[in-house]
Amino acid sequence: MQPTQLTATAPRVLARDLGSVTPGERVALAGWIHRRRVLAHVTFLVLRDRSGLAQVVVKDPAVVEQLGGLPEETVVSVTGTATANASAPGGAELVEPEVTALTEPAAAPPTELWRPTFGAGLPTHLDHAAVTLRHPRHRAAWQIASASMRGFRSALGALEFTEIATPKLVGTATESGSTVFTVDYFGRTAYLAQSPQLYKQMLVGVFERVFEVGPVFRAEPHDTVRHLAQYTSLDAELGFVRDHRDVLAVLREAIAGMVDAIGTEAAEAVALLGVDLPRVPDEFPVIHFRDALAMVGADPDEPDLSPAHERQLSEWARTAHGSDFLAVEGYPMAKRPFYTHPQGPPPPECDADDPRREVGRYSNSFDLLFRGLELTTGGQRLHRPSDYAAALERTGTDPAVLGGYLDAFAHGMPPHGGFAIGLERWVARLTGAENVREVALFPRDLNRLAP
């Protein structure tokens, strides 16, 4: 028998709005059968739609028999009479229902999606993501991600940033030290973009302030709980900065916008997952890279912070500043891309033998740590053609492969800088997920290319 299409015999309402319907009014719900509970004299049908859950009370023996042939996850339309019930989801339920199947009976999902906690392991979830993402806890994680993206866009839009869309197929692989994915591009070798970095810099020369939300690709052979081969990057770049501190101030506004949007647009998801939303301080506490190494007892010649160091520093920021965020500035130039601007004159409190007095050793760049994990990398970029010529000579990079990029600087580029936030890493840290794959829709990593 072919499934019947949804009809307009009664206005459709969402599950979350059922409580606002006038009792006695005839309305329709439509969604997935989330759960059926058959008791001696009554059957309860729990329906799930994009807004949540609604309860339907079934007493008619014919409808009870009909539901017996409609398993969980079957898509149905239910027309019934709205009735107040304080114990039902949203304080209301449907009674005297008519049920219409909109699909054939659904196959059994790989785990029972109606259970409050997800009952299967991560491999089962990832292998069957198109179905298991329906579980309210998995849906909630991406609802937080979605709200984060909207908050990012809103915050930067309010600061007169222009949203851009840059190529993901590029002809050169010179943006960072990461391994790249190669692609056959009409008989030529192309690469999947590791970031929109070079393009967003070029477009500062057009719009002054730009941002992008989009995928980036890293072919690094990391099989860890914090790395993906493809992830969503929230990028921004702005012109006419004094130094990296101006960039850090805009990053603060972006993250504050993300947190605000999560609190207002994904409040139910926050409650379901027990998320402790951070308080975004008026200014992020800042520590210099060399001072950070000293604080954690690391060798002063270390070129980077280890994950353990990041956790130690974050704990200090929470204790000393009451902040979930800490900006570490002044990373060594040797660990930063060629376009990074070197640190300016040293602070007056520096001793004569302080390495910060070594011209060219440290950079006007930063990492933002969030609850023990590097969340963001950013900083000031070079903007003078002569500085680029020196940087490319120092790194042994052929200027010819960056012709279009360098052309923008030859025609005038203001002092500028920017940052990038990894969306999945942000959501994983917010939700306390042990593995970033738990909060990605269809993750790509060293071993996974499907579904």
C-alpha cells in the first residue's frame, strides 16, 4: 500500500506549540514515531518533530491496532483534539487521534533512539549517522553548533564585516606546514584548501573586514580525539589594526556573540546536554609565550605548548582570573606561517638579556585557550611588499607560486590581522565530548570517508 500524503484537514502545529493551542481545538502533528507505550487500556504515542516531543493518547482499538504495524521512526501525521495535561510534554496532548502513515513502516534503527541516553558506541553512531543523529542528544550538539555559527555571523555583521566565500580548490599548497589533499583538476594537480587565509587577506584590500564559515581540509595523519581531516572553520580578517591586540578584541566580540546565540537559540539543547556556558570577560587575560613556558616549568627554548601545558595554563587562568579563556601571545616566529608579523618593540620591563629583545624571534600572534584546549590561532599579518619578499626568501618560497596573492600587497594593503575558530572543537569543549567526532555530522578522518 502506498503511503498517504499529508493533508490540510487541520492546521499543523509543532510539538513545542501544542501547549498554546486552545483546548478542544482540532489540530495536526506531523513527525516521526519516537516511542509507543502500550498499556492495558490505553496506548501512548510520542511523536518527534524538529521542535521536540508531543504525546498522543490512543484508546480506539482500531488505531491501537494500526499503530502495531507502524514501528518507531515511521513518519506519520496525527490529527486530534488538543487537551491540557500537566504531565505531558509541554503541558498538553492530543486525544481522539486519527493517524496517517506518510511512509512505509520504518526499519528498526541500529539502537533505540527513544532512550534518554544513546545506547550504542561511537563506531555504531558514525556508521549509521543519518539515523543516529536523530537521537535528541546528538541533535542537540549540532543545534549548539548551528547557533554558534549564527552568533558568529551576527556579531561580525554588527561590526560591518562582509561575509565571503573563497575557493576550496587551489593551485598551490603553501598556506601552512600541514600536509594537503591533492586533486586531479582537469589533468593538473590541485589541492583542497587548508584554510581561506590567503584569500581573506586579499579581500581585506577590497572590503576591509571579512569573514567566512566553511570547510577546510588537513591531510595530517593524526588519529586522535581532537583532529579531523575536514572541519568547519570560522574565519575573520580585518584591516587597519594597530597590532594583534586589535584582532584579539574582535575575537572576543565574536565568541561573545556565539555564546549569546547559544543561550537564546539553543537553550533546550544546552539544558539537555547540561552545558555550562562560559562567561566571556570584557577582555581576555593575556600571557606572553615565554612567561607561559616559565609558568609550566618548560624549557625556555620550546617552540610550542604541549596539550599538558595548555591544561595547566587554563587552570591558572581560571584560578587567577576566573576565566575559561586565556590568550597566549608572542609565539616564536619559527612556528608561525610566513605571513606572520614579528613582535614589535619589547615591553619596557624587559631585562637586557630577555629573549623578547631579540628582533624577529617572537611574533604578533596568539593562541586562545578555552578550558584547557587551543581553540583559536590568530594574529597580525605582514602587509608591506618588502616584508613579504624577505619572508619568502627566508622560508625558501618561490614568489611565482603566490603571484595573485602578492599582487594585492603590491597595490596597497593596510595593516591587518585575523583568526580562525574550529567549530567542532568549540562544540566538543562546550559539551564535554571526549571525541570531536561525537559533535561532527559526518566526520572525515584518517580512516573514515563514509557515510
